[in-house]
Amino acid sequence: MKKTSLIKKLEVYKKEFDEISKSIIQPNIISDEKKYKILLNKYKKLEKIVSIYEKYKKKLVFLKEINFILENDSDTEMRELALTEKHKVLSNLSSIEKESYNLLFSSKKESEYQIDSEDHRNAVILELRSGTGGDEACLFVEDILRMYTMYFKKSGWKYKILHVQKGGTKGYKEVILDINGEKGVYGNLKFESGVHRVQRIPKTESQGRVHTSAITVAVFPRVKDIEVNINLSDIKKDTFRSSGSGGQHVNKTESAVRLTHIPSKITVECQEERSQHKNFEKAISVLRSRIYQREKEKRLKKISTKRKSLVSTGDRSVKIRTYNYPKNRVTDHRIHKSIYNFSEFMNGNIQQMIDMLKFFEKK
């Protein structure tokens, strides 16, 4: 979210705070014990937000002064000093923003945020696929896979890889995972669906040019068989030899399974288990989730004009995030928010971004 948008939101709370400040000193309010307590509680909560608002405004004014020096001052020493101060201010602003989002987000009752009735689901299917960029995109799938698995561990969630297709030289063309955790796994991961773009200098680039590659991420709630009834006569089953892990076993038996749902033409592969039966069960689970998601997207498209949502119809062709390695920056384009702790983000510390997405979806 742009800084001006956050300021506007904080200004609304500041205005409410000023009004309550005037009200609670009025004799008719003081004499009404019940009303006075209600207003006093609001006053105390808003006081924290207003304090952050004042601090945030001062930092923005200071940043404006620094930018003026950088743009107009020809003194090298002064510019270097201003640049050092700018980095400090940007870091301070990021911390204040995080504090603001946490405070504003926690100040609302959870019931006010149940826009997506599926946010509570504790099991999801997550799919990563390489897009434009060839081998570099496959490498980025591997990087994002690492980022997510570290996030799962920090969140106390369990995950299992259902399917892997390796890239031409390194990395992965496709990875499918099954994630389980406590309530709200889907409510956190649903924002990850879309195109993730990376800008960096590939190791094979001799002239130091920055290349842009992209991968797609898809997140589906894992659904039960009673929610999506699949007629087995509508499924075409193919078996083949696994190309994944398994040692000599992969060359001897056709344990890998490919399922095609004829009515929807959705195809699913699973090859991570030694048993064809287990691969079939997992493939059915993924197929069921994809069919469910497709029907859900159809429903959302019908009501998309009535519903303001960051996830909208779940269109996975939309570019949602850019990972810029040279500038040490991760930017989410839906809320125009950048995070500069790049290494921490890639090490699984993505909850701050998810919390901001949650907050601005419901505002």
C-alpha cells in the first residue's frame, strides 16, 4: 500500500480520536458512567494509533527533506550523509508501517474479517510452475519452494511433496505440495496465487545484465470427497515410470499416475510414492481440489463486481509480486508495498506481507 493511503487511513482514526477527546470531558458524558467507560476504552485504543500516526508523519517529512538534498545539493559529502540517513529513515518507516498494520489489524474483531468463508481451512494444495525465463525460471521455482517450506516450518505446518518435475539443468519445472496446519492455512496462503516475477543477474550471464523471469503459484483449499463428487467413469488413468526419487525402483515399475478429468480436461500427475495406489489417491485429492477451485472461480467471477478483494477471482495470470535481487527489494503490486529485508523474506519471513494483504483486503 502506498504511504499516502496509510496516512489517509490513520487520519480517519486521528479525527475520531480528536472527537472522543472533546466528548469525554463534557459533563453529560462524565455523568453517564456506561457511556463514559465505552468512550474511554476507545480513547485508549486510538491513542496508540495516533501516537504512531504522529511519529510516521515526522519521518515522512524528514524523508522529504533528505530527498530534496539528494536532488539539489551538489556537495558530495552532504549527499553521502543524506543517503546514509535515507536508508535509516526507510528502515524506520518500514518498522512503523509494520507496527501500524499489526495494531490496526488486531484492533478489529476476527468476525469482521470473514470475507472468504474458506479462510479457516487447514489444508491446501500448493502448485509452483516455471514460466518465462527457461532454466532461470526453474531455478526460481526452487528458490520459492525453499522460501515457502521455511515459512511452513516457522508456522508449525506440515508439508509433503506430491509431485516434482525437474528442470532441464537445475531447479524444477513443477512442484506440487500438500500442506496441513492449524486453522487458517488457506486464509494465509491464498494471497500467494498469481505470477511471481524475479529480476536478477543469472550465474550464466557474463555481461552482468539483469534478466526477468517468472513463475506461477496456485493455492487451492484441499477438499473432502463429500464436497466434490468425482465420477470415476469421467476419469482417464495413465501410468508411467517415475522420473523422481526412488532409486532403481523408478526404472522397474510404472508407479507414477496421470489422471485426466474428461469433462473439465484437468490433468494431474503424481509420482512421489513407490505405490501406484498411493499415487492414485494423492492425484485424486489434487484433482478434486482443482475441480473445486475451478467452480469457485466461476462463482467469484459472477460476483466480482460486488466484492472488493485482493484475491478477486483467483486469476493466476496476474502479476502479483516482484523479487528484485539487485535492489534488495520485494514488491507486492496489489498493495504497492515493498519490503527491503530481502534475505529475511527469502528465508521464510513472509508473514508481514501476508498480514498487510489481509488487512487491505478487508478495509
